[in-house]
Amino acid sequence: MRTRKRFGQHFLESAWADKVVAAIAPQPSDRFVEIGPGPGALTFRLAPRVAHLTAIEVDRDIAAGLRPQLPPNVDLVVADVLEVDLLAQAEAPFRVAGNLPYNISTPILFRLIACSRPAQAWLPPSGGSSGAGGSLPAEAGSHGAKGGPAILDATLMVQREVADRLEAVPGTGDYGVLSICVQLHADVRRVLTLPPGAFRPPPRVHSAVVRLTFRPPKVPIGDEGQFEAMVRSMFTQRRKTLANALAPYAEGRGQRAADVLRAVGIDPRRRPETLTLEELALLAARFAAARSG
């Protein structure tokens, strides 16, 4: 099958598709959304094992060849996953699986985070968007399971370096905005490592299968949009001390970074990549209190 470079297409080989489905562990009552089915390596293995599956494919030619082969419990949506109302595609709560195009894997991950939030967490923050690549989707707040995540889990094929960032812990070079925002809402586990030969055409990099199991936020965050804006601002200067890295965000709110850091017991000489989720939550709460005070 011809692949299109602009869609970042690398199709999973059959032998590896069996291993990925085993890692997903589908159940008869599950409802799934599959991102990027391609020729159907996962689709045809998942469909007989689940109650319903919605496959979202951007390539119209591939979708045209796939549609006539689909069983009755599979719906095919021909669209860009970043433009689809995910929560309208399956009855929540549902599970997600997919082979993410490397060039848009991070925006897709942020979209899944936003869509996984309980309905009460989907209200836009005061001040608007939560930042590039992580703003709340248009559908947020209009669907979902009350009080629980709309998405139960997501088992995804991503570039190995993305998996490294998803799993990263404070104090490591891979720890950053993606690590923090995902780990706030999900437990992350790498379930498989995939060599280039697991795909056709083979990519130039290794891949990994990761599972994100969504749950309530690990630490309480009053305004997630402002929390993410603070984190993004700090990590644009991750090699600087916190006093300097946090300065633009703090000064934009009429405060001094060093004063805010000392008020919550954080040494201003530390660097952003050393902060835990708990410490970041304390910082965000301090800024919020000052703004409302």
C-alpha cells in the first residue's frame, strides 16, 4: 500500500499487530476509538473482541479501501483527528488505541488529556486557552461521564523519544511540559518496544507502545489553563534557575519570582526540571491566591 509522507504513515506489520492487541487486552463490553487505522492491522483484530469501535482516518484513499471490509460494529470517520469531536464518536467512557503519526503525536496527546477530564473540569479557564498544543477542545464540557474520565485509557504507538518524555521523572533531561501535563492526569506505562522493522515502510527511529490510564488529577489544580501556562513559560528557559525561568510569568502578574518561590518553600536557585507535580501545584496556587487577593 502506498504511504503518504505528509501524513507520517508507517503501517504496523501483522505479527506486531498481534502483540499490540494482546497488550491492549480488549474486553467484550469495551467501546473503542482508534486513531489512524491505516489498512486495518489493529482494526480487524480489535473489532471481533469489542462492543463497538470508531476508527478515525485522515487519508481518504485508505478509508475508501477500508470501508467495504469493516464489520457492522465499526464506524469509520474520515477526518483529521485534531479536528474531530472525539467525545461525540463513542459513548463515554471509552478506550483509545492508535498508531500516532510522529509529526502530530504531541498535539494528539494533549487533546486526549483534555477530553479525558470529568465534565466539571472542562470549563475554559479565566484567561482563555491553555497554550499551544494544549488548549481545550471545542467539544470539552458538552459530553462525558459525570465525575469520571470520559476516556478510560489510551494504548498508543509513539516515537521512543516521546515515550521517554511521557515516563520522565523530575531531575532528568526528558522531564518537561509533556511529562507534567500527562502525569497530572494519567498513569503512564511502557508496554512494548517496537523496532523499525515492525512497520512498513520502516521509520528511522525506534517506537514504543505506551498506555495512559486516566484518573483524577494527581494533585489538586484550581485552574488548569493557568497551571499549564506557568509550566510552559518556565520550561522555555529550563536551563536557567527558577528565579530567572519563572520571571516572565511572575512579572506578567505583578509579582517577583523569587518572592513567590520563597513563599512556598522552594529554593529559587533550583531549575524547572527538578520540580515535582506537588511543588508545581503549590506555585500555581500561590499565583492564583495573589491574583484573587
